[in-house]
Amino acid sequence: MNGTQLCSRFSRITNQLNYCGPSEAHKTFAEHIKTGVKEEETRNMLSRFEGLYPYLRFIAKKHSLDPFDFKVVEAYWIGNELLDTFTREDYQEFLTDLGKAGLPERYVQESRKRMPKKTIPHHTFHVLFVGVGRVTQTVPTTLENMQNCMTSWGEVIDVRDGAVQVKGPFLKAENGKFALFVAERSTKYNPNLIQPKIGDWVAMHWGECAHVLTKEQLKNLQKYTNSIIESVNSAPSSS
């Protein structure tokens, strides 16, 4: 699996839901995931995702890599050591790029004022700190949508026709602070693109199994998610 295929696994469902990217791109993503063909076309489509691509460029530039290098894509969606070198000042500057991508100026300024000391250019940091839906304006910024959009994980405990039962963390908010609690849920999967088995740990995005995690990826996703929650909870109140 290359970086473009990994990125397609997470981006396909949001495009199919008409939340991000060019119309019908999810069909090309599915073909690329299965066969590896149309990589250049797939990259071009992914580069039109308003929230995603600025982050890939941001991570890639810091490490002199291609935006669709596997490690860059993995850093953004799952987490790895590429995230460890970013500073608060880096992210302050990056907010200008998010503004150009569609983040309204009021949210750019609000994010600058509320910036925590530790910033992590991971998908879940964007979802919880900047706010799900604020770049594309396609979904409201609610706790339910944050849970659906953040990269979450779970252990497969049952496999059914087109769905799996998983046990893993859910997001909750109490007194303005985020936390995780463990629960079971049913989540769908596309058997043409992924074949989860009982005992697998899967990464989920918008109610769909996107990727079967390796042991290292699971460890990193847990590590960076917990670090993100700690960081976002430390940010000053917007009031």
C-alpha cells in the first residue's frame, strides 16, 4: 500500500457523503485502492480536498517529502514521529493556509487566540481544535460529528454482512473538556476494499472501517489521540 492508497481509504467515505473534495471522486479512490491504477488522477482529486491537502503539504514541507509520501499520509491520519517536530509558531503560520482553503477569518483568528502550547498537525487535532466542518461548511460542529470525523479505533469482536462490531473509544465532553470512554458499536465496511477479521484493530472514519491497523499504527493512533485531547483541553476558552 502506498501513501495515495492509504489517503484514499480515509478520504473515500467523506467524498461519498459529499462532505469533501470533487464530486464522484470516491469512485476513482475505490479503484485506486483495489488496483493501484490512476494514481496521478487520484492525487489530483485528493489535492482538491479543502482541509486535507493543506495539512499534507504542511507536514511534507517540514520534512522535505512529497505530500503523498506514505509517512506523511500516515502522520496526518494515524500519527507517527513526523508530527513531533512542529511548534506552536509553525501552526500559527499554517492557519493562514487554512484560511486560504476556506476556513472563515473569524475561526482563523479564534484559533490563533486559543492556540495551546502543543500543536499536532493530525486530523483529530483539526477536528477537535479548529472544528469539524469549519473549512468546508458542510457539517455542523457538534460532538457527534467530531466523534464521526476523528480517526478512531476499535477491536473487531464480530463480523457480519457488510458490518463489524467493534469495541473501542467514544468521544465525550464534560465541562468543556474532551475525554474518551470505551463502548461497543457497529460500523460498516466495504468488503471489496477491506476484509476485517475478529481480533483485528481497525481505524474508522465517518462510520466506516477505513484501515486495518498494524500494532505500531494502533500504538501511535492511541498515543497521538491522547496527546491531542490533552493539548486541546489545555487551550484557553473561546469566551
